[in-house]
Amino acid sequence: MDAVPGDLVGLLSSAGWVPGRRVDAGDILDRLRSLGFEVSEAATEFLSRFAFLSLEHEPSILLHGERSYCWTRFDPSAVATTRDARIARRCAEIAGTSLCPVGTDGFHLTLYIAADSTFFAGRDASVFRYASDTVELLSMMRAGQRPVLLGEWSS
């Protein structure tokens, strides 16, 4: 993804993103590799652009008269454990491709990226297909669209 479409700039800039943003995600990428995650070029590129951003997005609910939005944090450190690496391999069996975590979602989902830049999500034993690329992922978040269940792995 070279440029962020204009209709998504507001979503990202509200989280502190600016055009051309690059961050050093080397430490978290090294940690992921050391735990056995397959860190693809797509994961490296995505995290170098969006790591550590936390987006508020639809869906939302009304709590005590105020809208409370879902959130996604592009920081895989919360799911960077050997247990999470085993879970990612199980999710990869359902997705049909290796997966690298790139963040977490307020619905208790781990957000993954595949080597071809397709996004997936996992929760417990459930695996979801999210988006075919970063633009679609961000568009779905802005619109409040949730990922589609692919299947579940068994113990």
C-alpha cells in the first residue's frame, strides 16, 4: 500500500498517523521471530507504517449517554508469547497460510497478516477472514464491518 486514500486519512490521523509515517518496529518484529512467528515482508511493511496506533472505529454502543467505539491497536506485543505463536499456527491451518500478528481488536480478536497482505483474525478457536489488503481493512473498520468466520480449529 503506497498511499492512504483520502477517505481514510481522518480515521488514521485521529490516532496520530501522518502521511509518510515510519516507525522502528524492529524490536517487536525480532521478538515475534524469536517466538516462532513467521514474520513476512507484508508484516514488516505494515508495522513500520502503522505500529503503535490505536484506532477507535465502528461499531459503537451508547453507554451512559455517550458513544463508546470499538478499538484496534496495531501493536502485537500483547500477543507475543510462545502460547500465541502456537495459536497462530493453529489459525494458519484454517486460513491456509502462515499468519503474523499485527495487533488486537476490542472484540478480543488477534489481528493477523499473511504474506500476501491478506488480513485474518482469531479469537479462541475461531478464525475469521478480515480483508484482502490494508485499504480494505481500514475501510471495513471505518464502516463497522466485522470479519467473516472461516472456521474453527479443534484441540
